[in-house]
Amino acid sequence: MNTWIPDTPPTLAAFFSLLPGPFPLLPLIATVLAVGYLVGAIRLWRQGRRWPVWRTVSFLVGCGALAATTGLGVEAYGYALMSVFMFQQLTLMMAIPPLLVLGSPGTLLLRATAHHGPGKAVLRAAHWGLRSAAARWVLSPWLALPIYLASFYGLYLAGFADRILAVPGGHMAMEVLFLLAGIVFTIPILSSDPLPMRISHGGRALDVFAEAALHAFFGVFLMMATTMLVTQFVAPTEALGIDPLEDQRVAGGLAWSYGEAPTLLMLVYVMHRWFRDDTARAAADDRFTDAHGTSELDAYNAYLSKLREKDI
């Protein structure tokens, strides 16, 4: 066991405290992302160009949540308790990605990057990525949703979590995997950035429904399990004086309850955008019809004219 893993039962204060831990890779990444985003936003504001404040706040809150989830005391307890590790997984996959995606970092990159010098190379790389078949493949729901679900069922039911956690750096590797899986799943559903492919509003709602149902079932399965799915947590959990099976049930309860809240909010957002876009499209069609008419309306008017001629 790593010497910095806590040896006292967790408390709320301990979760938010600064405890010794591994190299803070994800907190550093979160800091770099936040600084880079702020530089781009400030650049636009200084040029007198608009950039939504709410998108900036969303992205920065996501970066702050990423740094806190993987950098405060909760990270140290995540090595000892499956319930805390599940909380980290759910946050990294379901709470943080929507905040980052709604910040529209891709659009900000395209608007704020200079079109000369190093910025020109960055823009070329970004446009190449938008046109690449690899990007379309990665963001396809046929790949994103299976990867997302495999992060739960594949890791825990197939025993891969035990093997990865037993390797030095395995815990951190899984955190990176969770974050990337959440981002890849969330981008096609919530992103307003230029994308190499788009799915319909109905397809987005279907993806969210499927994820919610299968995710809730996973939480129920954990709560009903009579054996430990990840044996790596047994020894450190017992060292804290906590029953590993009871802690696993808490992890299942988190997956069933806390994990569903971000999904519900995503679904509400998708349905709102669907209604808004359909309303705007219907209004545009009505304006076009009023100005130019339609072939059906013209045919109907011609038919009425013929009837009047016959009556005369």
C-alpha cells in the first residue's frame, strides 16, 4: 500500500483538505486548460468581440471541479475506498464533461487564435482534425456509447479494474480514461462547436436515454452484489475499519442516484434545444411561405380559381 493513502476514516473536511498524494497530473492539466481558455476569452473581449460569459464560467467551473476531484483529499481516499473511487468516476465522466463542452472551447480556439505565426499552424491542425475521418469515427455514437458503457460494465464485471489498479499509475490512468470517455460521449450531444459530424436531436435524446437506463442498472447491480468486484479495495477499506461490501453498496447507490442527476440535466438541455430549433425552423418556414408561397398552396389556389371559372 502506498504510504500516503489515508489511515483514518474519511470525513467531509478530509475530502476537501490537501493531503499528500501522487503526482497531480489532472490538476495541472485543469490549470493549463483554464489559463488557456481565459487567455482566449480575454483576447476576444479586448478586441471588442463578443464571447458569452456563461460559457466562460461553465468551462472554468469544469476545470475547477477536475482539479478538486483529482487533487484534494478525495483523491487520496479514492485509492482506499471504492465508494470514493466511484464518486470520482461519476464526476469525471458525467459532471465535468458537460461543463467543459458547454464552454465551446473549440469555437473559442478558432476565434481567438492568431492567423499568423504559431497560431496559423494551430488553426491548420484544428481544421485538419475537423475534416479527418478519424474524428468522425471517434465521435460516432456507435463508438462513443460502447466506450462509455464499457467504462462501467467492462472494467468491473470483466475484472479489468483489478488488473489496472494493481499497476503503478493505474489509478491515474483510469481517471484519464474516465474523463476522455465522458468527453467523447458528451461532445456529439451537447457541443455547439464545429464538428466533423452531427447527430439529430432524436439521436441525442436516444443516446442519453440508453446511457441512463444501463447506468442505473449498473448501480442496482453493485448494490445487490454479494462479493467484491474489485479486490484491490478490500485491504485498504478494512484498514479504515469499514466493511468492503458495505462500501461497495454505497458505490452502487452513488451510481444509481448521483450518476443520474447529470444525465437528467443533459436530457432536459437536449429537449430544450430540440424544441427551440424546431420552433425557429417552423417560424422561418412560415416567413418563407408568406413571402414566396408553396407549390401546394399555389396548386390549391389554382384549383379554387378553376372552380370559380366553372361557376361563372
